[in-house]
Amino acid sequence: MIDPSSMPVGGGKATLTISPLQRADGVFTGDYQIRVFPYVFENENGRLAIVVSDASLAGIKQGKVVKIIGTATTIGKGGKSRHIDATATPLDNDRGTLKLWFMAGNRKMIFEPGYHLAENGAVVLAQTP
């Protein structure tokens, strides 16, 4: 299950929701939605691809902070792609916090959801208190 992660944006709030991610060939993929209230014209849907090598995944499971990168590609709006940077900070060997950031126009968007590595290789993100 995915809990949303939010950040303030000029008089409103942007909420990021990510579907459970599946890993294949060192890349976690899944769907995302960004909802911006009250600026609904800024809403966005798309696909995520986050690169996490076997070595990085092993480091996370050993409790090491790991920097990762990826891309978000919008569905519609011309299929625009943007670079994503992220840092995974483990709390134990299968859960922790994820800080991810990217540029949306001139604004740096920063979200900090929790994550959980599931048995089947999926990643489930949950908002941290």
C-alpha cells in the first residue's frame, strides 16, 4: 500500500503518490501521480524508473545510506521526462525513509516518504510521521 507524501507549494500543497514498485534488471518501476491543490492544472501522472544496483540494494539492507537516481516520465503532456535524485536512509534491513527531489519548472520539489522492501521485491512507500 502506498501512502501519499506531501510538500507545500505557494499557497497550496503537492501530494505525490507512488504505486508499488517492481524491480527488474536493477531498476524499480511503477506509476506515480502528483496532485497540486488548488492548482489542478499542475496535476501529473506518469511512470517512474529508479535505478538501484545490486550493490546499492545490498548496502541499503546493511543499513547504509545510498544515493540513487531515476527518471519520471509523464503520461500525456508530450511524455516529458525529468531526472530524479534520491537518498535511501534505512531504519532496518527492509524499511526506512526515502528523500527524493526533482525540478518542476523553476521549483525544486522535495518529497520524503518512508519505504518498505517487500518479500517479492516490490517497494511499498509509506509516509513517515
